[in-house]
Amino acid sequence: MAVQIEKGEVLQKVSKIAITSALAVILGAIISGLLLLMIFKQMKQKERMLRQSNVQLTELKEAAETASRATSELLANTSHEIRTPLNAIVGLSFLMSQRAEQDPWNQEKLALIKDASTHLLSIINNILDIARIQSGKFQIEEVNFLLEDVLSKNVFNLVSGEAKRKGLEIISDIDASLISPLLGDPLRLAQVILNYLGNAIKFTEHGHITVRARPVEDGPSGLLIRFEVADTGIGLTQEQAQRIFEPFEQADGSTTRKHGGTGLGLAINRNIAKLMGGEVGVESIHGLGSSFWITLRVHRSAHGSGQYSGKFRLAHRRGRLRGGSPGTH
Ligand SMILES: Nc1ncnc2c1ncn2[C@@H]1O[C@H](COP(=O)(O)OP(=O)(O)O)[C@@H](O)[C@H]1O
Ligand SMILES: [Mg+2]
């Protein structure tokens, strides 16, 4: 009898334990189910938030791009509007200064107006170029040209007066293989060399400046020319050399106070090089001078050299411009 009672008790205990365990398992399952559900819900919510912020980000990016395009366009249009009257000021002050009966006081003031407006014009042209580059409207042309003509008319002629005033000698050293007619954008080419040369004159007080042109690649994909403008000027530290190709960067703050400028010339050169399949760079020793270089891709012209006098040009290949006296280049 006692054994039977014990058995019943044991059975009761066992079934209690079984039921409790089953309940615990079920409860556990329910709790983990609920937890999983909560995690799943949270994940869904996060995903929804992520998708929403992605949409917002895309909208913001589009808005920023539209704003930047609009700014560039506004800048391009405004610059154009400012350029027109400024051109009139430059032209008219030049014409007025030509009149013989002008007294010296008027002559001097007219020269100041001309210098100031020419300077302003070059700043506006630089801003206009950067705006055009940023809005993707900067065009590269393909026309026939002679490198030496372009360098002499659109580069050396424009800086010879200032070089002479500072007593600086400009040496042009063009490789003989670059004498023949080329196909490319002569005005952009002149612009980049002028940017380098203008800087070289600005930052050099004594010595000379050499403009070199050498072919680095001459094949079916075109002619890659390396131009180099080397000066004996103030030079740059390594830190300065690393950042000056960025827009609005100048080597040090005092530069703007002393020489003016906007810090856009080198940034424009870098962009033009990129558009013309090339690169830019500088090697410099602080206090001794700098050598700024740029590579540009052009083509050999299919028109041949018959129409140009190669002999005449070869004689002028290596020229010295002592202050750019006419006829030396
Ligand atoms: N030949 C050079 N020698 C020394 N510093 C130079 C030379 N060319 C450029 N730099 C430095 O790089 C800066 C940026 O030049 P650039 O972009 O042409 O602007 P900007 O001439 O308007 O100052 C100059 O302000 C100057 O500090
Ligand atoms: Mg400059």
C-alpha cells in the first residue's frame, strides 16, 4: 500500500515537473518569439528610416547640384555683364591717352584707370573660367596653329613690358620637332603658359625665366608636349607647393597684400591640363626658384608644313627676350 502511495506521489511529482517544464518552454518560446518580433519590428523601422534618409540625401544632393549649377551660371552671366563695360573702360582710356594734347596729369590718371581695369578684367576672366569649368561649359577647340606663333603673339608679347620693367630676361627654348603645324587649342595653351609666366615674373626680382617645350609622347594617340616655366624667384616650401594648385590658394597671406591676385591661375591650369589629357606640377627650392610644368595633348596637323616657313622659324627656335625688345622673338 505504501509502495502504491509512493508511486502515485512520484507520478504526481513527475507530471508536475513535466507540466512546469513544458510551461517554461512554452513561456520561453513566447518570450523569445516576442523578442524576435520586437527586433524584427525595430529592424524594419530602421530600414524604413534608412530608406527615408536615403531619399532625403538624394534630394539634398540634387538640390545642392542644382544650386551649384545655378551659382555657376549666375556667375558666368554676371561676369559677362561686368566684362562688357570694363572692356569699354580699358579701350576708351587707352584711346584717350593716345591724344597728343593730353597733359601729363591726365596721362598718368588715364594710365592708372587702364591698369586698374585691366587687372579687374583678368580677375573676372579667371572667375568666369572657374565658373565655366565647374558648370561643364569649358570648351576645348581643335584648330591648326604654329606653336612659336602662339607663344610669341599671345604669350611673350603680353609679358615683355613687365619683364623689361623688372630687368628680367626671358629665354624661350622650344624643341625643333615642335616647329611643324599642330592641331589643338592654341588659346588655352597660351593661357596656361601665360598664367605660369605671369607668376614667374611676379615672384622673381633678379635673374631669368626659361620657357621650355619638349615632346614627351608622339604617336597615333597624339603629341603630348611638356611645357616648363623655370624662374630664379622666391620659390616655395614643400607644404606650399602641395596646395597651391587648389582654387583660391596662395603660398602665404602676404602674397595677396603685396602682389594682388586671386589664387585661381594655377587651379585653371590644372583643370585645362585635365581637359587636354595632361597634368601639372611644380619643383621648387624655397628661396632659389621654381619650375612649374604642364603636359598637354595636341595632334600633328594633317595640313603639313608646306604653307609655313620652317627655316625662318628654326632660326628663332632658341630666343632670348631681354625685356622683350621687338623682333627678338
Ligand atoms: N613662380 C612662382 N614662384 C613662387 N610662388 C608662386 C609662383 N607661381 C605661383 N606661386 C604661388 O602660388 C600662388 C597661386 O598662384 P595663382 O593660382 O596663379 O594665383 P595668383 O597669381 O592670383 O596669386 C601664388 O599666389 C604664389 O603664392
Ligand atoms: Mg597667377
